[in-house]
Amino acid sequence: MNIPLVFLLSVIPDTDLLIPFVEHRGPFHSIVLTIAVFVPFFIKYGRSASPYFVALIQHSLVGDYVAGGGIQLLWPLTTQPYGLNVSLASPLSIALEWTIFLVSAIIMIKTKDVYKLLQPNRSNLILAVPTFTVLLPTFLAFPLHVPLELVPPHLLYLGIFLISLSKCSHATITQLMYKNPS
Ligand SMILES: [Zn+2]
């Protein structure tokens, strides 16, 4: 499994913030659209497409469905927003975030996936997208600001991603220098 790709897919729905004329929490957050996009991948790759599908759909079904102001889950069938409208800074949202963070951290340590992220691997360059579009800008309150209670997991992922990126860019530069020693 390509873990950096999983992280990338988990933030893809929020790229709607950067695209003009596309409503935030609209089509990009639709589970109908996500399923339609993934049908060819399931036909081609079968069950191995599942982790990538889960990474993409959990953004809407777990994260945004619970917290925030509702999402157009069933676009294009209806533009009706669905959600529990829990505040991002509420104890329920923070407890849910921490629970999912701890479970995912334990799984990543057990499967040793976290060590793979810290190796100089070229596919880790994908992490530049979640790092520079979500993790870093949120400290400047874009697209939303991180509640104080969620700063520790936020900083941990930011640290892992930055180490990962610096290791693979260092490896790429070394490789280029080795190819062109002059
Ligand atoms: Zn979203």
C-alpha cells in the first residue's frame, strides 16, 4: 500500500477550496461521485483499491459529516447538505479526532508503515500536497484553524511529513549529483 497516496486522497475533497466556481463541501464531498470515480479502479485492481477508496470516502463520511456545517453527500442526486453539525472545537469532535488519531498511530506503528514514511522513498514526495495545502496553512487559519487540543497530533504529522520530505529531497539531490558529478 502506498501510504503517502492514502494521505493525499484523504485531503483531496478539500481541494474544492482552491478551485473557482466549485462549492466547498459540494460535489467533491459527494459519496455518489466518490463511488462513481472508484468503479473503474475496483474493476481493474479489485480489493487492493479498497484502502484508497476508504481514505477518500472517510473525509466526507467520518470527518465532515460529523463536524462543520453539512456536506452535499448525495450530489448530483440532491444538493441537500447532510451532517450532524457538531462544532469543530466541541468535546465530541475533539474526542473523535483523538480516538481516530490514536488508533491510526497504533496501526501505523504495528504495520511499520510509519518507518516507511521516514525512509528516503521518492513516493513520499506526494506528502508535499497535504503538507502545503492543509497542515501548514491551518496554522494561518486556512481553511480552518486548529483547536488547541488538536495541536499535538497536528504537529506530530507535520513533523513526520517534513522529515519524510526532507529525506527524499536530499536523496533526490544526492542522486542527481551522482549522475552529474560536475
Ligand atoms: Zn472537507
